[in-house]
Amino acid sequence: MSTANTSLRVTELDFLSIRNNLKSFMQSQSQFQDFDFEGSGLAVLLDVLSYNTHYMGYYLNMVGNEMFLDTAQLRASVLSHAKNLNYVPRSQKGALVKANILVTPTITEDQVTNVITLDKFTKFLGQDIDGINYQFIAINSNTAVKDSGSFSFSNTYLRQGEITTIQYLMDPTNTSRRFTIPSANVDTDTITITVQESSSNTTTIEYNLAEDITELKSNTAAYFLEESDDLTYTFYFGDDVIGKKPKDGNIIICNYLDTVGSIANNISKFYLSDTIAGLYKNNVSITAANSSYGGTDKETINQVKHRAPYFYTTQNRAVTIKDYETILIKDYNNIDAVSVWGGEDNIPVVYGKVFMSFKTKGNYKLTNYEKDQIKTDIVKRRNVLTVTPEIVDPDYTYILVKGQVNYNSTLTSLSANEILTYVKASISDYVDAELNKFTASFRKSKLQAYIENSEKSITGSDLTIYVQKRVPLILRNSTYDINFNLPLQKSDYNNRLYTTPEIQTFDVNGISRNIFFEETPRSATGIDEITVLNGGSGYFSSPTITITGDGTDAIAEAVVNAGIITKISVTNRGINYTYANITITPNGSGSGATAIARLEAGTIDYETGALYLNSFVSSTGTPVNRYYDTDVFTVNIPSEKDIILPLRNRILTIDENDPLAIQITMYAEQ
């Protein structure tokens, strides 16, 4: 008779452990004490028993895992749990582009028509850098009047995808009222469901996607949508209690875009593949205002597991900051990061508003059209009635890394340039891991840790951190208010504010000069310029110019032409001036001349990081910028702190495409 093995181990589920436990159990039985368990027959039996036990343990473990959203591994299980939370995972989204379309009829085409319409769903082709074509369609109709022999359709939006139409029959055998869209690449934002009365009665009713069950009545024309196990989508209707049920014999018409997702981003070359108004196709020019953007792929399993619980807590309403963030990330697919803050936390304080800022996946600024679309279609129908949403652009603060990295040449066979390559790669790793998000903080010590761990011979680093703002250069007479929103370091003779590029502006005599802005230490602050307000008359010899104020040693001379003071030249700037008065004393004759001293080109508040530049007028067109876009003016200044914390819509980053962003010299200690 066999005896129970009370010490049988059941904790191991791998095959070999199970086999050894079974073998030990059988060897403990008196009936099998003389058996060779490694013999062919018993070995096979042990293998079969072990495999069976291993499979059962694995499957039961998987069943347990699939019962919970956190541990589920199968997409079907994750979708089932998400459905319980009323969460429909985001589908693929077609890329969008704004284009200006110019149609010029050729001599072989219609010359009489003066008004034409670019129809909705007109087809275009977008070609990527590899020469691969993707279909785009016009998402709205647009009308143009002939002007100077051409038709111009400005601000026309094109979306990537192929329009597909499928018809279904409402059959009495389909008791579940469910219909499958046979594609895994549906852009669910483009789905339209129309119910036609019958094949002989073309009366139609459009059904809208149900998003809030509290708004559904028995006669509400709404449909429900969910992702199927095979990655396709299924839509279904109500039961005449929650939503209207189509009648038997109705024809269900489903239109949607079948899209390739993110592959079609960054396309800027477009061609017409259709005919506009049925008349024109030979001479059509399409100019993209920007490269295509916003194309995304399906949400991954991990994204669904992360977002579904947050979406459930919002209950389809926007009240708290987390509510806004969750809804925006789910419903606006082109967001890489979002920051939301209340008006009471804004500077200046604005009560009754909620502010939102987006970092898009293409790092571009949202157009006014997109901002209005977000506020109207996503936010306003969910937020508190008395709260006004406002979208502001992200405030990019660029980090410039300057300094020295020391290394021990006896510990490596690499050259200084090769080690520098490792250093730059480590900085890139730091940017990817720590920056480029609204919640990101810059920590100099952490950056140094990345650098010093990048190659074994590196012994230390000494870095100076500059912060940079990039502002559009305005060619008219303008002042610049630039706020870094962080403490700035007062200059010394090694580190101080500087700007790029040089700007050509007029001096007091109307002569074009190249200028930079540079921070001046207080000990070197003198009179930079004296501007003649009124040249007076009757000056037949140069008058005496007297400069009074809280500084010393400033000297200036007047230039007289035909009895009029045309210029006052500063021959010695002096020092320690914060204000100055100019007195003009005639030497014999002359009167009426007045002048003011210009002490500075602007001011800096070092504690708040607010910088003000006095107005100036560019004497030429847009200046050439060797490092940045031609219309960009940069202000660079050392940061007072080694830690820069996140603030509202601020994004900290290091622009790796900027040749001035990383200026590191290598120093060999031995």
C-alpha cells in the first residue's frame, strides 16, 4: 500500500522541479524502492506526469493573471477589463496637414467657370522621403472664386486614409444588433453611421457615438463602439430603452477612414490624384503649411492598463487637474505631454479660467484651429460651465552645457575626441530620461553623474549651465519682455548674458550698425549714448556738455553743423551711473538744444528672471542666423541655481541639433 508523502513540495512549477518531486515521492513508496526511475519506461511516465502538471500550473497561473487589469497579458483580457471601466482604447489616427491649394486651368480645361467647390473626400497623394505614397483626403468641402485666372483654396485640411463604405442589413436574426468593421486600421474619429429606412425608402438618420449614458433616451439615435479580440472594431445599437434600436429591414451605412497611423507623419509633398469639381487636374499646386502630423498607432496594452483607471475616475467630466489631463490624452491623439493649472496658480492670477499647455509629438505649436477644436469638442462639453478653458503654448527653456571634463589618460586607450563622443551620448541619454516633459526637473548633479559614468577614465567634470530663450525677431520698433521664470546669475568677466545673432539697427545719425546685447557689470556701467532731442540753433562753436548723476568721469563732446547740434559723442563712458542728466552750455551763442543719456539697452531682474530689452528698429530684413532659424533671436545667460524645477507650461530641454548646446573641452590629468 502506498503511503502519503506529507513533505511533497508543491511550490515549484518548472518542469525539472516537478519531475524531481514526483520521482522523490515514488521512491518513498515501498512498492517502487527497487525500481530504476531513469529507465526508459518510468522516465517517460515521469515526463508525461511532469508535463501535465507543469501545463496545468502554468494555465491556472495565466487564468489568475488574466482576471485582473494590472497582471493581464492578453489584449482581449485587457480590453474586457477596460470595457468594465467604460474605456474604449484609442484607435489608429490618420495624419493631418493644412495645405493651400492653387488651381490654374490650362488651355485644354474649362475657362468659363468662375466658382468651383473642392468636394469633401477629394483624393490627394502624400509622398514621404523614401518616395512612398499615402492617400490623403480633404475632410471638408471648400469653395473658391476665380481670381487672376486661378482658384485658391487656403487652409484646406487633409487627413491620411482611404475612405471606405460598408452596408449592413438589420436582420431579425441579428438579435445582438452588433456589426463588425472588418479592419484593424480604422480611425474611429472618422466613423459615421447612417441608418437608411429601406432599399426603396432613402430617408436616413445619422447615429452619433454614445459617450454619456446619462444623456441617452429611448429615442436617442446613438451607437456604441468597442474593439474586438482580433483588433477590428464592433459597433452596436441600443435596445429602445438606452438608445434607439434600428428596425428590421433598415440598411446600416458605415463610412470610415482606413489609415496607416504614424507612418504618414512628416510628409510635406502632396499631389492631386482626383479631379477638382470634375473639371481640373492638370495644373494644381499644393503647398503644405507644415509637415503632416498627428498620425498615431493603436494604444498598446500597457497604455490601456495605465489610462483606463484614470479615465474611470474622471466619470467623463473635467473638474480636477487630473480629469483634464486624462481626457485630453485620451481624446487628442497628438499629445506627447500635457500640463494643466488653474487660474489661481497662474501669473498673473486669473480666476474663472483653466489653463492648458501641450507638447505635441512633432514639437510644433498648435494652430488656432486646433486650439478651438480642443476647447470646443473635448473640453467645453465636460468642464464646469463657469470655467473658461484657455490654451497657451509651451514655454521652452533651452539648457546650454559648457565646461570641462577631466579624464585619466592612463586608464584608457581612447583619444580625447572619442571620450567626448561618449560624453555627448550620455548627455543625450540624460535628455531622453529626465527632460522634455512638463514635469521634468533639471539637476546639474544628475547630468554630471551621467557624464562621469559614461567612460571609465573620466574622473570629474566642471560645468557651467546657461539657460536660453528663443523669441521671434520683430523687424519693427519693438521692445522685448523675456521671462526665464528662474533666478539668473549676475555676470562676471567669464560668464555673462549674450545674444545671437547680431542685429543691424540705426544709430542717432541714421547709420546702420551691427549690434549685440551684452550684460554689463555694475562696476563698468557708464554712459553708452547721448541722444540729441533738439539740435537748437545759433551754435557757431561747440558747446560744453556737462554730465551729472550718481556716477563719475563721463565726458562727451558736441558736433555742430550749420549752427545746429547734430551729434553728441561719448568720449569717456565713466562708471557707476544709474541715472544721468545732460546740460548743454553754449560757448558764446546758441540755444534750444536738448539731449538725454541712454545708459543701457535693457534691464534684468536676477531674482525672477525677467529681462527687458529697449526698443530698436532693424535696418535690414531678417538677419542671418548661423545656428538657429533666421527669424529667431536668442538670449543666453547663466542660471543661478543648479536645480531648475518644473513650472506650469515650462519644458526644459537640451537641443542636440544646436551646435552651441554642448560646449565641452576634454582635459587629460595624466
